[in-house]
Amino acid sequence: MLRIRIHGRGGQGVKTASQVLGSAGFLSGYQAQDFPLYGAERRGAPIVAYTRLSPEPILERGPIARPDLVLVGDETLLQDPLAAPLGGADESTALFINSIHGAEDLKAHFHLPVLPVAFDLTDICARHIKRGTVLSSALAAVGARMSGIVEMDTLLTAVRMELSDLGVGEEMIAKNLDLAREVYAKAPSAVFKPKKREPLSASLMADLRQEDVANAAPLILAPANMALRKTGNWRERRPEIDLNVCNGCWICFIRCPDGAIHMDENDKPAIDYDHCKGCLICAEECPSDAIKILREVTSWA
Ligand code: SF4
Ligand code: SF4
């Protein structure tokens, strides 16, 4: 059985990627299972999805604790202990990371157990579909290629099938097919080393450990504690204010849903990047186009 885990952020199409992979595996003659697991269900929050493919009936259920293949759609997740994309990965796990950094640099910087496959998926997506944050077809294409069991034509059939089911129009489907073709051709096929696996046990079938209620429950247990939850690492894209263009109208301050902008004594806005989630409402609302949108990348300085 091939156990694939896909990590990304809300809005990146991680769930759709797992569905495309599941369908592509099924169309390739395998039994398939795919499903997502949402945490805080909101754009930018860490999300994980799972795909199991097997020539035999799949009896396992629940999250995949020891993956054969991990696809990381957002490099910033590698530093997020709650997302833990490397959980259960070891030297026998094949790993893909969407990053502008090279494989050797990523391995050294993040102390990865294996040399990953790494390239800039965001850039390829931006080129084909004009939205570098929607990675569904691209992540599925990497997974299909690295799995070594899905042919390109089968992948393309699965992309078309799943996107049609979502109501995506013909023009956008055609762009996604071109995107999937390019990514499939670029990714290498992975070599899977055999994993030592224990017989099926409850802990392997499902690992639904719950965090302590103080962290996991949607309850406010103490006053004024929101600032303690730093959500700045949910950001895929980063708003940056050009103070030379800003006219100090306060609109971004008023519209930011997270109170992450404050006005200074000169009536100029400043962004609290520890808590800004990157919803980009401020950039949308700014009447002076003073807020630029930049791609968020991990600072290694
Ligand atoms: S992107 Fe702008 S509006 Fe959204 S949380 Fe950040 S500062 Fe606030
Ligand atoms: S909305 Fe734009 S112009 Fe107004 S304060 Fe914010 S950045 Fe400045």
C-alpha cells in the first residue's frame, strides 16, 4: 500500500489534490481512499489530506501516521509544530517541498530525514492559472509522478473529472491540464524503500490524538489571550504598505478583520506580522493601492 500525506494551507486545494490522486490511483487499477482533516477551517490555516492506494482492499482507516510519500505545498509549514508535516517521516519516506530553495539547502536547514524533491510549484501555478496559491492540480501531479503508479494520461483524466465535479469551467480545466502536464514531466519518480511495519493495530489504523483542551477547544478560557495565538505563519502572501503612497485614510485599519493593523501617531498604518493571516482584505480595500502583495517565504537569516 502507498500512503500519501499532503500538507498545505486552507485555500491551496489540498483536499482536491488528495481527491485527484485518489481518482488517478483508482483509474490506474488500485483501490483508493482519500480524505482531508481540517483544523481551524479558514484560509491560511494548516490543512492535511491523505490518500491511500493499494492493489488490495484497504482496511486501514484514519490519518496516516507513517507516510511513504509526503507532499508539502507550503515550505513555511516545516516550521509549524502544529502542522508537523514531517511527523512519522523517516529516511524511507519520499518527500516533496514547494520551495524556491534547493533540495540540499532545504535538507540542511530543516534537518530533513531525506533529500527532498523541491521546486517552485507556486511559480508554475501562477504561470498557468494566474493563481500561485491554488496548488490542487500541481500537487496531485507531483504525487502521481512520484508514486510511480499513475500514467500522465490517467492523471489528466482524474484532474478533468474532479475539477468538473467542482463546477470548474472548461477554460480553467484546460489550464489546469497544461499545469498538470508540466509538473508531471518535471517531477521525478520516487524510489520507495520498504518500511518495517507492525501488524495492523488500532494505533496504526487511526491516530486521532486530541490536544489538551486549552489548546484544541474553540473556547476562550481566559480574558485577553487572543494575542498569544500567533497566526502570522498562516500567511501565504504578505501585505506590505508603501508609506510614501499611503494617504493615512485609516480604511485598512478599519477593515482588517483580525485587528492586525494599528495607526501610529502620524496616522500611518503598521501591520502586526505576528498576527496578520494574509487575508489581503487591506490590499483590496486600500483606495490608494498603497499595499503591495508579496509572496511569503521563510526567512532563513
Ligand atoms: S492581510 Fe491585511 S487585512 Fe488581512 S489580516 Fe493581514 S493586515 Fe489584516
Ligand atoms: S487604506 Fe491604504 S491609504 Fe488608507 S491608511 Fe491603509 S494603506 Fe494607507
